Amino acid sequence: MADETAASDAGSKGEEREEGEMEEGEIPSDDPLPRTPAQHQPHPLEHSWTFWFDSPAAKAKQTAWGSSLRPIHTFSTVEDFWGLYNNIHHPSKLVTGADFYCFKHKIEPKWEDPVCANGGKWTISCSRGKVDAWWLYTLLAVIGEQFDYGDEICGAVVNVRAKQVKIAMWTKNASNQEAQMSIGRQWKEFLDYNETIGFIFHEEAKMMDRGAKDRYQV
């Protein structure tokens, strides 16, 4: 009978103990709170980038060159890039006549843009069968700051045409031959591209259109 009374008293004391209060002889835990998984941290890019699109239907209605260009979305992290890239049409699926750009944020893909005005571009030609891979490799090299003269780069564009597809790399200072040659060589290396590519000054392209000649070649 005494044992039953003692057990009852002990149970009553246990029920009366406040939550979190330790019993005599209880060893405290070093980590009393449950662990929570660490929050996923985005991976920021050195620069923000904007996708632009120019459709052939819009270009047919434009009153001035470039007026049909439309910004699609600006991204600033690795996660944002893949979220966009995986949910947009790749170049091989674009209609003939379309132009798709990826430029540093606040730089418009136009000759008249102050950052682009004194620049130029490297251009490669490819088939629709290769353009998706080469466009992706170009984007990853550009946004991933893989070029030694990355500050010289304005952005890249893919031009989808009936006979062939072209990818061009726009740069800031066309007269900086050392920087342009470095960019051209590295771009070819990233794509494992074996053909000769040429660099044209924007200023000469504006005056002579298709008559503009390559100033540099690699």
C-alpha cells in the first residue's frame, strides 16, 4: 500500500512539473531544439543580364530599326538563368527571321546604345542542328565570366535565318585589338569551333551594311 502511494505521489509531481523544467539528475542536452535544414542560398552572377527578342512579325511593322525589340526578362542568379532557359524556346525552335539576345542589364542591343556605339562583333555561322549547344555554351561562358576581357563584352545574339543561323558576340571597344582578339580566340575554344571567324566594327557596318569587311580574324 505504501509503495502504491509513493508511485502515485511521484506521478503527480511529474504532471505538475512545468514544460521544459528538468528533473533532478537529468542531463541537459547541448542541442535541445530540433535541427532545421539550411535555407537554399541563390548563386549571384557578377552582372545582371536581360533576354531580348525581336520577332519577324514585329520587325515587319516597325517604323525604325530596333523599335520592335522587346526585353523578355532580367536575371541575376544562376538559378534564375536556368529557370528561364529551361522554359523558353531554344534557337532551333525559333521561326525564321527571329533574333534572340542576351545582353548585360541596361545595355540595349542596338548600335545606338552608348556602350555599343564604338564596338563591334564576332560572328560564327552554324546549322540548326548545332545552334542550341553553341548558343548555350556561349551563354554560359558570357554570364559565367569565362573571358579574360569579360568587361569588354556587351552580350550575344542568335539570328535565325532560312539558309543558316548566326551567333554574334558584341563588344564595347572595337579599336582595342588585343581585347577583341582574345575574346575571339577564347570563344572559338569554348565552342571547339575550327573555322575562321571575323570581327566587324559597328560603325563600318552602319555605313556599308553587308559591304563591311572583317577588321580582325582568328
